[in-house]
Amino acid sequence: MRQKAEEDRKKRQAEEEARKKAEAEAALPQEEKEKLNKAREAEAIKNKGNEFYKKRDFENALKYYFDAIAMNPNEILFYSNVASCFIEQKKFSEAIEQCNKGIELTKGTNYDYVKLAKVMARKASALEKSGQIDEALKVYASALLENNDAAIKDAMKRLEKVRKE
């Protein structure tokens, strides 16, 4: 009985949050609504790319990721997705280039530091796989300054062990 009441409360809370979000969006100027819709469409396109990525069909995944970038060129994680495909294809310089494009977008803007750290970690991964261990460690260290993420710390520790060996 208590569990049912808790589920009902959570459901009402979620519905209330959805209603407030819808009201806030409705109050936005038309230009902002269009931006939001374009960003959602780009996200949906990226998700189609993710489906191909999971199947290891990197060529098709890349097509969707580049389409998502064309729709929303300011979403830095899309560049990270492209870089991931290039890393899987062992095209490390192309991967690094895509990460640099994403990183460059954050210069002089209010950016999402968590996303930036992810892109930087992806760049460090490409650097590592291309044999540039010292440079990869520098980029991992910079990524940690953006977001003190455990996965980045682990990757950096692992790479430091590799360098010592």
C-alpha cells in the first residue's frame, strides 16, 4: 500500500514537471522554440547514428552524426561521436581533428564543462592509440580540470602505468 502511494506521488510529480516544462517552452519566443526543435531533431538523428555504431557500422553512423552536426553545429558531443567512429576505424588524426573542432566551439562561450571533459577524454584516447602517450596524459589532465570524473582518472592512471612500463 505504501509502495503504491509512493509510485502515485512520483507519477504526479513527473506529470507536474512535464506540465511546467511545456508551459515554459510555450512562453518562449518563436525563434527559441525553433532552436529547441532543431536541437531535438538533431539529437534524434544522432540517436539513429548510435544504432549503427552499436552494430559496428561506422560508415552509416558517421553519415547520421554529420547530419546531426549540420542541424546543430554547436553540440560538441556530436563531434565526439564522429571521433569515436574514426577511432574505431583507426583514423586517429581525423578523430583528433573532430575533437579539436568540438573543443574550439567552447572558446569564449558559456559551455557545459562535463561535455567538454568528455570530448577532451575522447581526444586523449585517440592520442594514446596513435602512440602519443605524453600528449594524451596532458589532455587527460586538462579534462580533469574541466570535470573531476572517475572514468577520466582511471584512464589517466592506466596510461601512466603504460608509460612507466
